[in-house]
Amino acid sequence: MTVQETETDAFAHAWEQWHAERERALTDPHGFLAVTSLRWLDAEPTRFPDAPGTWSADEDGVSVRLDDGEELVVDGTVVRGQHRFGVLAERASVYATAGEAVIEIAKRGGHDILRPRHPDHKLRVEHAPTPAYAPDPRWSLTGRYLAFDAPRPVTVGAAVEGLEHVYDAPGEIEFKTPDDSTHRLTAFEGGRPGSLLVLFTDATSGVTTYAANRALAVPAPDEQGRVVLDFNRATNLPCAYTDLATCPLPPAENRLPTAVEAGEKIPHERA
């Protein structure tokens, strides 16, 4: 076996481990496949069939009124009667337990929402592993991070019609695809300090990959501003699996004209 074959095998093995972990997270008992409804809360107290209590939201935040015999566990404490969750920050979520279910209380696009999560939900129980392109080292690319003088607020659409999200973009990433064409993508802040997140579509979107968006986590740039864009690890967002998600759409400049034949494909749930 040559050195190149050994490196290719190691690359594929690392990708397979990553993808297996992705599936484990996706099928978590209280992950997105367990979401049974998306409720938009307002001042009118409303009861829902998949969550205990009567829910409402006003300028003081989200509150629930639990009837006799109903209870939630919030931060390890059993609550009964009236409970107020307070005002949530944009993109924040808090979770309450109700038996085997978890109730997510969140704010998205300026709206308070409720998303009950039940482990026995059909979407989760019947989930088949997400198809993906075979890992290809050609799609692990080195790019250059170009920081803005100051983060720029970027407004993007959402999987829910009429909803908008605003994210701070600290900079752009410039890179070349295997066909030697140069592109720039607006990058948002990632989940870890210094890391970045790119939302994009490409010429495969709506053909072999999910039409609305894919996401790519990018490790923090090195001292020279270099970054690695491993499109083999481009992932679907929750809206690729369920209509009960409020996922952001890519900014217009992140719609690549080339075909990124790498990463996760259209889930079986949407096929």
C-alpha cells in the first residue's frame, strides 16, 4: 500500500467516524427528529395536545399555567401551577421535562415558540441514515479568512415563510474549488470560540442535496488567516428533515454556481 493510499484510507475512516457521530446526534431521543409540533405563542393562553399546561407570551416573556395533576421539571426543580420562563434572548432555548418528553421554549426571529420533543415520534423512530457523497480529499480545501473591520449584521430568510434571522458576520472566506474557480463566502460566528460557520447552496442543491441550505463548520483560522473548508463535512440543517424548524437560509452571495459534490445529500425523509 502506498503512502497516498494510506492517507486516503485514514481520511475516509475519519469521515466515517464523523458521520456516525452526526447520526447519533440526529437520532438523540430529544433531538430535532423528536419534535412533534412548532407553536407560535402570543398573549392568548393556549393549550396544546403534545405539551402539558396552558401557554402564553407577552412583554414579560413566556409563561405556563399547569392544571392540577400537571407538572414540569425546570432546571432540576418540579414546578406546578403558574410558572414564568421570562424574556428569552434571540436564538436562546430553555428546556423543561414532562415525563419522557422535553419541551423547548425558544425565541426565533423575534417570536416566542414552543417545540415539544417526544422520543417515540414517528420521524425519529423510522429515520434511515442520511445519504452522503463518498469522502473525497479533493473537497478538503484550504481557504483564506478575510476579516471585516467590525462584524456586519446580515439579515437572511428562514425555512419558515416570512421569518428573518439576523447574524453577525465577522468576515469572508476566499477559496478555490477543484475546478480552479475562486469564490467568497460570508462567514458567521461558529459554535466554538474563533470558529466560523458557512451557510451555502450550490449547483447540487435541489438535485442531490437539500434545496434550501447546507452548513459547513470551519475551524478557527491559523495565524496566517488560513482555514480548512472540508466540504465532505457539509451538513443538512434540521429543516432538511422536518417542517418544524426555523433554519436560516444562506445570504445571496453564498449561492455557489459550482457543484459541490461532497457532504450530506437529501435525507430519505425528503426523497
